[in-house]
Amino acid sequence: MYLTKERIQELTAKFGKTATDTGAAEVQVALFTERINHLTEHLKVNRKDYSTQRALQMLVGKRRKLLDFIKEHDIARYRVMLDELNLRK
């Protein structure tokens, strides 16, 4: 499994308000980013895997919506998220 319990706990501790706050928008964005990176690597090898391609596009859309939510509520948190996750906007 590419996303282990330890990695999830690490991301939750880094981006969440508490160590067990997996529902925070920042934590969700971080988890989506991990999954997106994994699926991107998979698609580099398996170009014709269209179901994975669709799943990747849906994840990118979900992450975009959450980032827009963070941007509307607190622009400073949004900028920190972009820097720490190496996202471009």
C-alpha cells in the first residue's frame, strides 16, 4: 500500500489542528496530493489505463474545490499549503 498508517499520521500531525484531525481541509488536501502523485506515477507506466485516468481527474477536482474553500476563508493558510505541497497556482 502506498499510503501507510504512518504516512497518514505524519500528514495529519503536520497539517491538522490536532494529531487525529483527519477531517480538516488541509489534511484532506495533503492526502489527495499523495494519492494524485501516486496515480500520476502509475499512469506514466500504464498510459492506457483510462479508469485510473478518470479517477485522477476526479481527485484533482476535489482537491481544487478544497483549495478554493481554504482560499476563501484564509488566504495565508492557502499560501502555506501551496508552498508545503509544492503545488502551483
